Amino acid sequence: MEKIVQGLEIQKYLDYLKVHGASDIEHSGEDFLSHLQGTMDILVSWEADVSTLFPGLFNSVYGTCVF
């Protein structure tokens, strides 16, 4: 994952999600943040284009009124 996302400043997006409670919301049997990170990890393992990684990280956010 690091090779693909190096220099993308992923941490600031993870911090945004944490500040807004993503790690406190239950989703799919885990916390929402883990779900979002897991989706992005899958995309990385598929060698998805970088432009696909951020929508993967923020999937389901559009349907969650907190964000």
C-alpha cells in the first residue's frame, strides 16, 4: 500500500474521519473507519488507479449524515 499511496497525505484524510467519529460508528461488524480503510486496502491490492483510492476511502460516507 505504501508504494501506491506514498505522497498522497492519506493521514490527513484518516484524521478527518477520526475527528468526525468514524471509529465510533458501528458498520458491517466493525467500526466505520476500519471498513473505509479496508475498502481502500482492497483497491490498493487490486492496483487500482490513485484516483480510485480516495472514493474507496470515503465510500459510504455520502450516505452517512454525520459526514
